[in-house]
Amino acid sequence: MKKSEMVSKKVLKVVERIVRNKAENVMGGEPPYCLGIYHQPKRPKRKKD
């Protein structure tokens, strides 16, 4: 590879990492843990004989 191609790939990787970090900060990162509880499927109740 040429030097310019190597440099441009490294620059793209760095810019991508910066953009991802900024996007996570703006969106608030991961959703709160408690919200995952409400999206769980309901289990069927067992009938007692």
C-alpha cells in the first residue's frame, strides 16, 4: 500500500471512533437496566392439579 492510503485509513478509523463516542454521549449511552424487565415475555402459569 502507498503511504497516503495507509494514512487515510488510519484517519478514517480515528474519526469513526470519535463520532461513535460522541453519538453515545448524546444519546445517553445504554438504556436504563430497569427498562429491560418490562420487555420480557410472560411465562404461562402452571395449573395445579
